Amino acid sequence: MDGGAYNPRSVEAVFRDFKGRRAAIVKALTTDVVEFYQQCDPEKENLCLYGFPSEKWEVNLPAEEVPPELPEPALGINFARDGMQEKDWLSLVAVHSDAWLLSVAFYFGARFGFDSSDRKRLFTMINDLPTIFEVVTGAAKKQSKEKSSVSNHTSNKSKSGSKGRASESRKYTKQANDEDEEEELELDDDDEHCGACGENYTSESVEFWICCDICEKWFHGKCVKITPARADHIKHYKCPLCSNKRARP
């Protein structure tokens, strides 16, 4: 496995470790969901979903050593695959993955002697990110909609963090579907999360973003492998998760 003997020793290092592992699992359950689904064959032995600091994920057998070097993720996720609706199964894996990520982070905290202030700071940093469950189920998007004063942006195709900032809000340009004119919308920085990696949009961000016309989730272009040039030729964008919502054989 890709775990290695990496041991982060500061709050910031543990948080980077957490973010890398989290990004990997979010990728497995969203943009790479077809591959993940296929690897979780119920006919195989007990399988676990591992996320690594390198943002790579892996479905594999649990560690053989007892006790293991790190806390282990949920065992046997493949057995429930065909006995549940796919979205419910993915949500279940997401919940267990959230619990695993927290256990790994605070294992490092305990091992390297974090005091109460360090543990509180680590939890605050982690808590500022939406959980994997919230990303997979779309709850993060729903929460941001409740905070947003903008009700209609389903036709938005792309946005760039270089559009500037007005006081505590950020602006991006929206191109209407049936009009040539452009209009500007204002949203708080935390109103959008990437539907693939789950990270918040910030006004300092310079990455290209694109919105799915089906689920209305926003994605980093790099997370869904869409460039600005390619987006210009897409009339209705459908994200990988929506593209893969079809009957399983």
C-alpha cells in the first residue's frame, strides 16, 4: 500500500495528511466512482477503502499486522454493495471514511503529544471542511444554498477566482444561456464547494471552476478534467457522477 511510514508531528502537518487522505476518498466516491464500484466485488474477501496523503486511493485487504501501524478503515465495505441502493451504499462508505479520517488524525495527535489547545486547533481546521458524507450526498451544496441570497445560477458554466473581491463577498461572471449579456452575481466565499474534492471556493483562488447542469454542483476544472477552452464548447455540462447514474448490470 501507499501508506509508508510517514508520521506528521505538527498540527499543520497532521491537517495536510488529513486533507490528502480526504481528497483521495472523495475522489473514489465521486469522480472515480465507476472504478471504485467495480473494485468492491462482493465475491472478494473483506476489503477496505484507503486514502493516502498523496491523494491516491486504494481498495485493498486490511493490514496483516496486529495491532496495525495506523487505525484501520471500515472492513468489508464490498459485502454491502449489491444489497443496497448505490447512493445509500456510497453514503455508508462515506460515513465510515469520515470516522476513519478523524481516528487517524487524532491518533497522530495522541502519539506526538498534542495538548488540548493543539487538539482543539486541529479539530477546528478539520471542521471547516465539509465531511465526505456531506460531499457525497450533496448536503454541503444544500447548506451553501441556504446561506446564499442567489437562487438561480443553474445556467452558470464557469467561474474564476481572479474576478476580484467586493468587501467580504466575491464576484464571478455568469453568461446567460439565451442572452449575450453578462451579469454579475455575489456569493460569500464559503457558498461553494468543489463536488469532487470538497474544498471551499475562496476569492483568492485562481482555479477554473465549472457547474454541472444536472446536480448544480461546482467542480474544479482539474478535478473533472475540463479546461476553460473545452468548457467553451460544452452547452450542457454533466459531471462524472451524474454521467454514471445509470442502471448497474
